[in-house]
Amino acid sequence: MPDAEAVKEGKKYYEDVPQETPGFFLKGSGALDWGMKNRLARVFNPKSGRAVMLAVDHGYFQGPTTGLERIDLNIVPLIPYCDALFCTRGVLRSMVPPATTKPMVLRASGGPSILKELSNEQICMDMEDAVRLNVAGVGIQVFIGGEFETRSVHNMTRLVDMGLRCGIPVMAVTAVGKDMARDARYFRLACRICAELGAQYVKTYYVPDGFETVTASCPVPIVMAGGKKIPELDALTMAYNAVQQGASGVDMGRNIFQSDAPVAMLQAVAKVVHDNMKPEDALELYQTLKEKK
């Protein structure tokens, strides 16, 4: 029977005590195979231990999102400024130049559009194709608390099994439905479940109250999701707070490609994530780079 005590608040997360990972720089990854570590080291900078991923996978369920109408014109010029691109295999094959050396992480789940129940997803690609495309990882949505929660969790565990056979890490993406609370308690639950069942890293949302307990209680790296478009200073502050509170980077989309100066914004976010630049200084950098362009 479930232990009612297990869900009580007031537990000890020891946020000020870093989790040790012997043999590798990335949290919880020390026991992974060489190939998987190598792929993770392509996404996460070994010097800072963090990553700035550019998420452009939105079209897999909502079509040509604002800012993603033309991947070749709007996104391809941004690739040199990010650490990794999170996209679909269709975009990778049709739009991304093969000479690109930046690592690619592929969206591996899909099915319903924004017109249907989003949690009704399935795995939508084969891991052999991920190997064929030489990707550094795959990402899959997990709908903890959603109508099709169990299916999405099993989708993830099946993908993890496939990834272990091929040396390809899996990023679990914690989805938040319209009826789910966006708070630390929910994200602690969702992130821990994903990590416990094998995901090598987790993408989740930032919450201002208790985010450090989310990162501390998750034994694998967390990258912060950017979410909806907000003012540049707010986005930079959110990224700064996330990494200061234990996140291993960000996977931002709309706050980059919907910015007035996407290249400048991506460079400013990188300074925040990798160099701990304060948000106000990063905003000044953004404005300077924007004016130069």
C-alpha cells in the first residue's frame, strides 16, 4: 500500500549539498556507458556542466508556431549560438544543413494535435533512425497526472530501453495539462518519477517557490523549459534563478525565436547559464548586441 507519510511536506532535501557523481562531470551519469556519456558531453558543456538548448519542436503538435514559420530563415542562423537543437526528425532532415556540428536532440513522441487530448501520445520514431541521424539524444513527453499518464510513462520507459541498447540518452519532458498545478510539489513528483524510471535527464518548468527542492530531489540533470514568451529581463532572470537553484541548463524556445533579436537573446542566455552573468548585465548585453545588428 502507498505510504501516506511519503507525501508529507517538510522533508529534507539538503539543497546546499551537491550530489556527487564519481567518474563524470554530469549529475547522476557516472555509471552510464562511454557512448552515452559522450553524447551527453556534446549537449552539456563539460567546463560549466550546463547546456543552452534551443527548442524548436513546437510544430509537432501545433503546426507553424509564430517564429517557426520558416525554419530555414528563422532558426538555422541561430544554431551556431546554442549548445544543442531540440527538433523533430522531419525538420532535421529537411532544414538543418548536414555540415552542422552542433548536437541534435530529437522529439520522439507525438500523435494528437492541439485539437485533441495531448496526453494521448505515443512513440513516433524508431531508435535506429536516431542512430542513423547521429543524434545526441531524444526527448519524450511524460504526462504525470494526465488522462493517459500510464501510457506516456510506458512510452518513456520503452524509449529508455531502446536508448540503452544504442547509447542514446533520453530527455523526459514533464508536461503540464490545463488542470494541473504548476508548483514545486507537482514537479518534484513528475521529475522524480521520470528519473526513477530511467530518463537520463529531465526538462521541466521553473517555479519561483521551491524550485531548489525539485532539482535537489531529482538524481539526474534538469534543464529548465522556457515556456511562453515573456519580457527579455524576465526570461533572463528565470534562467539565472533556475541554474542558481540547481538546474543544469535551459531548453528555451519562444523566449528566443520570438524575441526581437533572437541571436542577441541566445547569446545573453548563454552568458547567464555558462558564466553566471546577472540578469541585468545580460539584458544590457542583449541590448548592445541588438543595436549592433
